[in-house]
Amino acid sequence: MSPTTPAVDTWRQNDYEISTDPARLQRDAITAALNATYWAAGRPPEVIARSLDHSLCFGLYHANAQIGLARVVTDRATFAYLCDVYVLEAYRGHGLGKWLIGTVRNHPELQGLRRWSLATRNAHGLYRHFGFTGLAAPDNWMEIVTPTGRPPAPRGPGEG
């Protein structure tokens, strides 16, 4: 399989579907849902579109309406970052989040990865069910946080 033409997969459970077909992603619905979250509020539609275009996305659908998403940033060889996971509030409490994460974790192109990563404020229990734990060596991890998406101004010699 060519790296530029990933397989499209679909899973069905009762009246629900999960699909990796990028053509099915309902970008307006995704933008609205993400802008209602604590982690992506205010994220511009063009940034959301670019993030979807460069990720392996798992859309969750009911009657062809997008009701959830899980986005995986990955090289499909060693690393995956799971992010932008949501199930619309009206559909929560029916096991759809577990089904979505289980589908992501079992996807054939994501097997054998050395490391998975994610960040969450309030869904630790869900992710622990799939083997996620706190960082084993948090001192080994570093980050750059730029809430605006723009890099900070360069520092001059001798500045902090």
C-alpha cells in the first residue's frame, strides 16, 4: 500500500459507524464540536481542516451525521498521538467512546508502535481501560506550548 493512499476502513455496531474515510468527515460539525471543548475552543476552521488533512481520522456516525471523532497523528511505524477525541453529549453513556478508542487502538496500521501519547484533563478512566498510564518518566518529556499557534519571538543573546 502506498503511503499516500491509506486504506479506508468502516466498522458497524447497531445504528452506528466508525470510518477512516476522509471524504466522510463533516468539517463544519467537527469544527463546531471542537470549539465547544476545553482543549480546542477558538481553534480556527482552517487549522482544524489542516489537522484533519494530515492525520488518520476516525469519524463516528449515526444516520450519516458525525457525532464523534478521534484523530491520530502518527508515522504509522513508531509513534501515535491520540487527540481531538469527542462524542457529542447526546450520544454519551452508550459505550460509543470505548468502541471508538478500541477501534483506534486495534487499527491494523497502528499495530506494533513503540509509543502512544495523549493528553486529557478528565477522561483518564476511559483511556486507562486501553492501557494508557501516566508518564513513566515525565522528566524525559519536554514541550513547547504556543496557544496562539504562532512561535514566540526569538530570544536575544543572554535572554533567559
